[in-house]
Amino acid sequence: SRSAMDHQPKFFENLSGAGKAIAVLTSGGDAQGMNAAVRAVVRMGIYVNAKVYFIYEGYQGMVDGGDNIVEVSWESVSSILQVGGTVIGSARCKSFRTREGRLQAAFNLVQRGITNLCVIGGDGSLTGANLFREEWSGLLEELAQKGKIDAEAVKKYAYLNIVGMVGSIDNDFCGTDMTIGTDSALHRIIEVVDAIMTTAQSHQRTFVLEVMGRHCGYLALVSALACGADWVFIPEYPPEEGWEDSMCVKLSENRARKKRLNIIIVAEGAIDCHNKPITSEKVKDLVVQRLGFDTRVTILGHVQRGGTPSAFDRILASRMGVEAVLALLEATPDTPACVVSLSGNQAVRLPLMECVQMTQEVQKAMDEGRFLEAVRLRGRSFENNLNTYKLLSHKRPDSELPKTNFNVAVLNVGAPAAGMNAAVRAAVRVGMTEGHKIFAVIDGFEGFARGKIKEISWGDVGGWTGQGGSILGTKRTLPAKYLEKIADQMRTNNINALMVIGGFEAYLGLLELSAAREKYDEFCVPMVMVPATVSNNVPGSDFSIGADTALNTITDTCDRIKQSASGTKRRVFIIETMGGYCGYLANMGALAAGADAAYIFEEQFDIRELQANVEHLTEKMKTSIQRGLVLRNENCNENYTTDFIYQLYSEEGKGVFDCRKNVLGHMQQGGAPSPFDRNFGTKISAKAMQWISKKLKETYRKGKVFANTEDSVCLLGIRRRNLVFQPVAELKNETDFVHRIPKEQWWLKLRPLMKILAKYKTSYDVSDSGQLEHVAMLPKEAETGAI
């Protein structure tokens, strides 16, 4: 994106859709989140005064015409945000593959004046759309020759604009970090794995799990990372010759270490290095014959496509849908068909055919046995997942490990956050692989001062990825009052580096420790912080471990509450979320749940705004959508409390709607971590430990580690598209210490989206939109917030 110097904010008010007709269709396999994308396209389209049409049953409906192409209203997409699959239907269509079929489709569109098409589907669907666009003018001329349309229509509807969004649970499309539906599919897989683990442990069983992914191993790889599977088979990276022996050795070693279960994950398209399929049955038979273990196969099948979309998929699909409409409004006859995709936390536009070609390159590389090339083409994120998995799943024999004689301490600080344990596990295992001794500190800085420190081994952290909360124990206490005692413990245990996994207190703690370096040499060691807090309020990082799990909890609860409100009719719910002064959970929760308003500290509001919201809801109750949902961040305003807002709405809504309130409280911190948090925690923590190793080598002089520069106390965060190490001292200028939030927060840009989708007039800064990027030019380092 252009730098802030280059442009004034560009608002889309001057982008009018008046006179334009946009049609939306879903095609190919269904995926959770498609409905959220359809809803966003319809509402954004209507918002900019365009006519919007549904095309039912994908391309088949476009060819059949008639009742399959229908103009829709704002209310047509009410209550679909939380529904899985696609409510407008999807179908494989043979006739659209023929020119005759496409001719009929073109006729049906021209009759309704539709020249803007939004296609949500996989690479096959998008390739079809591109061909349709290329043939468009020829098709219109043919229709005119046959006398079906007049010359005026040929001129008026001369160009077809196409924007694609990728809906596919396999995440098999190059150019985007995450396709719509992938995160939800991972949720389904992890729910099953968590459930299977308890039964497998009871019986000392081995489970072979087959997951979807005919050509792409993303689901298998990420779920293996997220549950700490013993072995994974994926099409892009077949096992080496003799894998049967290595796998059986590994499984029996794990049993010998008193591990009561083994999990093996197989992608349905898994192959060996001779391109021969590896099936789940084959793996099971091998384990039974060689080891005699009690082994079961579970094939997840279409369960992975089902269920409600996760919070991540709803937000992703809503952002993509809005971006797709903007892309259609800005398109000119010369704009190539583009696909809206995600890179880091940014929506970007890429030429559709470049993405399709690259996706096909991957398949070609696999067919020709160039597997390393296939992994590279899948993108940086995929490659990192694979490397992290290899690092964490196989313990090398002690004789093969380097010995550094460095001791590294790992601790949790602040409130518990789901995913902390996955981060600790990755830190311990990567640290051991690098040759360090790892010490676990119990109960944060307070435990540190009391000497609650013990060496922790590879096996100690087995099975930690799926555990919620903090197994090490965590406290909010800051180190300042214990400096002397902590320094003593650092000296006694010869601690050469610190890794702190936690929230805002962890950040403050590192600032205090680095300030104490003048007085205590013991703190002159490399220190790194990994952000983990449900509030997502740590400066220097767009995401924190735990925030995604909290967001899913909020979204699930809102779904249930909406159901209750729909049942009783004319009811408005006021819901209070956590987050301190940070409005991330309230704002993103509102976007994911389809709320009518969200009150946050970062955007001050007054009684006039509250009044406008009540009036807005009163108008809404006159329509067929007779329910309301309002989210309020716990500290958004000291006078307009949740009770106050509840009482105000109750009074003002008398005779029109009644009110209920719900404080979500600490349930937002609890529960099993989401796949995103397990994976993000694992990858970011592994990277932090590698940084520690590098710093230890750099600062080791004359038999001693001595680090006192600013860049030896860092926070590892995700910024836009990259993972970045930033000295905590430099982050001070970016922090509002009174309210414990960063001064600038990226997600505030998404605030207008929620308002637009709830039918408020607002201004939306589109400065970052509109540049078409090229696939090859995406930063190679792109390390995504999408994990």
C-alpha cells in the first residue's frame, strides 16, 4: 500500500453504484462463511445504491435463468451470517462449460442489466468466470445476430466485470493466506481430535484420522500442529523411502515414554515419493502388523464442511465481500478479473488468472515429483507450518543434539489466555532442539521471586496444545518489587535468557527488568516477549494469542442470544464484553455476530449517539427483522455503564421493544484454544526461541552472556504481513500507559464495516484498497495473522 505521505484518506462516498446491477453466486464445493460473504456483497451493494441479484444454484442457475436470478433486498440476507454452507445453493454445472451454456447465461444476465459478477468459489469456478468475461463481447454479438438482443444492448452492456472470492475449506488457492471456510473446517477437525484424545488415552489406542485435502495438505498439516500429532501425511511433502520403519520406531518410542495415545493424521490426497497413494487403512494395517497396537481409523469426511462459521471466517468473508463490491465499482474495461484475498491482516486484490496459474503450478510440481518446489509455491505460511511441525514433533536422540550450556527460563505473566500452553510447549521443544536447558517458572514473576523454578523436559509438555488457561500458572504481579529476589534466582539457576508469554503486564514487566539492568547485571541477558491476552491490547502486535478464542466465545454466545431474541420477537440484547479499555473484542465480536452497535472506549460516544441507536432499532422493529444486538466494551465509558444503557434502551423502547442484558465475564478467557490460537502460539513462540538462540551466541563473551543493548529486550509481534522483533523501549512511544492500549490500532479501520452492514450511513476510508498487486510480488516474508 502507498505510504501515508502519498495520500489523503480516500472515502468511498463518491463511488456510487447507481445504475449498476451486481449479481452474486456461490459455486463449487460449499464452505462455511460463504453466507457471510453473500450478506456483505448484498448489503454493501444496496448501500451504494446498486441493484443486487442472487443467482441461485451457481452457474446452473445462471444458465437456467427464470426464478434462479432474483433481485434481493436488505432483509433477504438477515439471519444468514451464522449459517454454514450457502443459502443460495451451489452446483457443479456441465452446461456452463459449453459455449452454448455460456451464451444462454449471457442472455439471462443482459435481460436484467447485470454486468457485474461476484463469484464465490474455488479455482475451477473462478477460471470459468474469467473465460465467461473474455468471451462476453463475442457472446453479446452472437445474441444480437440471432435477434435475441438489440444493438443498443450490445453497446450498453459491452463489458462484464468480475471479482472472485475464494471459498474452499482446503485452503488450496495460491495468493491468499486463508480461503473462506478453512478456519471453520479446522475448528471441526480439532473438536473431533480433542474428543478422540480422551477415548484414546483411556484405552492406550492409536488413532488414524483422515481429513479432507485431495490436492492440498493444509488442513492435515495445521491440525497436526494444533494437536501435536505424532505423524502427518500430506500430498506436498511425501515421507522419505523407508518411512514405515521410522514411523513405527517413533510410535513405539512414544509409548515407551508412557505416552498413552498416538495420533496420525492423513490428508485424503496423501502420497509416497513415487506418487502412490497412502491411505488411512494402509497406515492402520501397518501399525497393527508391525506393533500390534490397538488402532482405529476415523474418516472425518463432510463433517469438516459443516457447522457454523468461526468468528475468523465471518470477519474474513465480510471484509472480502465489501472489498469485492468496491472492486466492482472501481473496475474499468481494462481491469483484469481480480480475486480479493487476505495477506496478513490486509485485504488485497490480485489478478485472478495469476493466482489460478500458480495454483496449477503446485499440482504440476507434485505430479512431476518436485515436492520441495510444491511446498515453496504453496507460500511462506505453508512452508513455515511444515518446518515448525518437523521441529516440534520429532525428538532427536540426545547424542545428536548440540550442547550450548545455556539456561533459558519460560514464564506466563498476566491473565490466562487460551493458547499460552501451546506457546510454552513450542518454546520448550525448540529450545531443547537448539541445545539449551529450559526452566519453567511457576506463577509468573511472583513465583520467580519465590524460587518456583524447575527444569522442564520434552515429554513434560506433551498434550499441552489443546489445554486452555495456563498450566504453568500465571499472575498479574509486576517484577519491580521483587527485583532483588528475581536477580538472586537468575544467579542461583544461572539463567541466561528469558522468554515471557503474556499480556500487558508482561510488556510492563520487561520494561521494568530492562530499566533495572543498571543495578543488576543478572538482567543483562536476552529477553523476549510473546503477546498472549484475550484483550489484544499489547503494543507492537496486531494479534495476541487468546484473542481469537475469546472472539469465538463471544460470537457463539451472540448466536444463541440472537436465536432467543428472534423467538420472542422485538427484543434487544445488551452484551458486555471484556478487554479493559481495548475495544477489539466488542468491535470484532459485533462484526462477527452481525450486531447493530458496539460501544468502545477508542471511539467516544455521547447521549445523542445513544439516542440515534435507539431510533435506529425502533425503525428496525418495523421490518421483518425484529431483534437487536448491542455490544459494549466493559470500560468504554465510566458513566454510560451497561446498566445505564440497558435502562435507557428499556425506557426509550417502551411499547416497541423490550430489553435484556448479559455480561459475558470470565468465560471469554476459558475453554479449549481455537486452532488459530494453538497454531499462532506455536509458530510465534518457536520463532521467539530461535531469536533467543541467535542473541545468546551474539552476546556470549569470555564465558559469560552479557546483553545490555535495547535490541536485546524485544517483543515479537505481527505487523500487517510480517512477524517483527521490536525493542520494548521503542514501543513506549506507541503506548497509552494510562489505558493500557496501543495509541494506534489497525482494527479501528474496520469499524465502519460493522456500521454499514447494520445499515448506518458512515464514511469508510478506502485508501488501502484499489491497488492490484501481483502474486509473485507478495512479500516472501509474508507471515500471516491468518497462521
